Amino acid sequence: NLIDVKDSAEVSIEDRISSYWMENKSSVCVSIIVLLVLVIAFNGARIYKNFNEEKVQNFYSEAKANDTLGNFAESNSSVYLGGLAALTIADQAYVDEDYERAYKFYSTASEALTDNILQGRALIGQAFALYNNDNINGGLDQLVSIATNTKLAEVAQVEAAFHLAVEAKGAGRDEEYDRYATQIKASSIASQWQQRLAMFEQ
């Protein structure tokens, strides 16, 4: 199918396109079909995700209005709003001194809020629920884990460090206290805990 250079100059653009199409129509058609499938799949996934998010938001609003956030949190423990509902229930249980229930929902919240700034808050709640439910060592171990977990929000690490510093000072472990105090003072975003530490030291 070779075309002489002289003859090729006389071939029109229409003929060249027609020739290319005849030689490559199968691969071109396959490429177009694959592209269409990908576009449809992407848009379908986006529509489905938006629909699900809107549905969950509606369920959350209904649960909040009907005082059934606990059920909502348990049914939606893998999504953000489920974690938020669990955190709300846990906080109320903690205020009511129902530490076992508080621990349960703080745990649900911490799992649902992974990689969210609120995860640290849920873990701290979990620690204090343990501490106040006669599991002092478990609560302190949890605080140590939070204070040293660089994947959590820094403010959560510093809050845990503050409570550990107070505990260490009360137990006469000055070296441990100094270590946590240094962590708090080195933070650039934890002025609240730095002020509380200064008041504690006074």
C-alpha cells in the first residue's frame, strides 16, 4: 500500500482521512467506547455518592429531631455524620456519668472520624471514660498513646500531654512532668493548654 512521494502530494486530505479511518476504525471505535464507559461510570459514581450523602443527611436530621441519634450512630458508624452523632451521644453519656455508654460511643466516633480533626477529641473522651470507670491505668495508657501519635491533630496531642503532666506531677514523677511540659510549651497552636500549664505551675 505504499504511495509514491509524487503521488502522495496529489492525495486529498479527505482521502487521507478516509484511508486512515479504514485502516484504524476498529481501534478508534474501541477507544471511543472505552472513553464513554469511563465517563458514564465516573458520573454515575458521583451521582450515587451525592444521593447517598443527601440521604444520610436527611436521616441525621430526622434522628436529631426524634432524639434517636444513638440508633443513627450505630447504623452509620462508617461515615462522618455517624461519627458526629456518636460523639454527641458520648458527650451526653459522659455528663450523665454513664461512662460505659460514653466509652462505647466515643469508640464508635473515633473509628468513624479517622483522619478527621475530631478523632483526637473522641479518643480523649474514650480515655477519660476509662479513667472514670475505674480503669485508671487504661485511661492513662490511652492518653500516652494520644500524646505520642503524630497522626492526630496537634491540639489533641497537647491536651493529652497536659493531663499526663498533671498526673505525673501529682505522683512526684518530675522527669515525666518536664517531658510533657516541654511538649506543651513547644506547640505553636496550643495557647489554651500553655496558659493552663502556667496556671498549674503557679
